[in-house]
Amino acid sequence: MPGGQATRSRSYTLTPNVATIRDYAPGDSFNRIHWRSTARTGQLMVKEFELDPSADVYVVLDMQERAVVRDTRAIRHHEDFDERDLGPWWARQSRIKTNAVQALESTEEYAVMAAASLARTLLAQNRVLGMVAWGQHREVIPAERESRQLFKILEALAILRAYSQQSLAEVLLAESSRFGRNSTLVIITSSLDEHWIGALQQHLYRGVRATVLFVDPQSFGGWRDPDPILHRLAELRVPTYRLRQGQSIADALRAQVDLAA
């Protein structure tokens, strides 16, 4: 994970990062006392703290409807199948068996599961985490480390749908003031529109770090080759991981995309 490294500077205020334990000195606040060490040694011991990591982490989840690919290969020859049933939600036919379409595996489903899994892992690592996702509405959860942060993110993901007309490029540019220097963006997308690479590049010039989890639409039956997008990210030296249909998130994160392989 690039960005957000600990500053290793001592802090005179309380932070979540305990650096060391030392003997009590006159004037130390009682809320700094480390009671277990005090009980073990028989003398007052206090905690010293480090500053928080210097940057926030934001999960940026792409919820543009146009970027979603559903795996329809198993039902395309079904007698009730109609291509219009897989179009945008406002154009779908009322006769469609909605349960069948909703049960199809899709890049949307994998992206939401990846966002939930990464949020849980990053918060367990004591990172300051937020989320940006424009779905049927604009969903922004400011970066925090509080105990309820995971619940807030999971609650938002539970109802989020890929109904957005805004592209990932538009989202990155619209939310640019939220991302400070040395912040880290964890971008989860299946978009093959290269405009978002240009928007990301502007953030990189400002000192923002980025990691991309690319949900490969070709593995869901999409016909377009994702390699041009992956080549652009490699040129920018952005760590990129590819999540394919049927693959676990853990397996996808074991190695970065290597186009030379």
C-alpha cells in the first residue's frame, strides 16, 4: 500500500499509535498511565505516542452503469431471452424475469464485494479510511478511523447500485479537493474508458498515490480487450491487480499485473 506511512514523530497529544512505555514523570497525565505495566513493575509507567499516519486512504468504487458487464453466456440461448432485458434499468422490459437477471454474476457484484473486503482489512490495519462511490446517488463517507466506520461503509454498499451516469473520470475530478497530497486512492473499476486514466494522472501529479483493483470485464464475457488500460497504468507505475470471474480477492491481490508474463 503506497502512501500513508507513519511519521515516527513523538506526539504530545493522545493518538491511536502507542510508541513506547516509559517511567512516570511529574506532570504526566493520568490518562497516559499504562496500568498493566504499572501492575507488573510495581511503579507508575506511562505511554508515549506517535503521530498518526500522514495520509488518508479512500476506496473509490466505480458505479457507472455503462461499465458493468454481466455474464449472460449461460442464458443467451434460453427461449425467453431478449437482449433488451439486459439493457439499462430504465429500458428493461416489464415481462423480464428479474430474478434471473439479478442472479447473473457481474463486474458490479465483484466490485462491491472487493470494496467491502478491502474496507474491513484496511480498518483492521488501523488505517484512516473513507469511501467515494456514485451510484443511484452520490455516496461519500469521509475518512475516519472510528469503530463505526466499517458499519457505515458496509451499510452504504448494501444498497448501492451501479445506476450512475457519471463516469469514473468525472467522479475523480469532482472529488479532487477531498484527496490531499500523499493520500492513497484504492480504485475499484471495470471501466475500459481511458479518460479516467487521464483524470487519475492529474491526481498523481499532485502527489496523490493510487492502487487499482481492475475487475476484468472480459472474464465476464465482455468482448473488449482490457490490455490498453493495463498498459497505461503500467506506464504510470500504478500498482494494479486484476480480479477475474471465479477468482477470490485474496488470489487477485497476491501479485500485480505483469503484462510481460
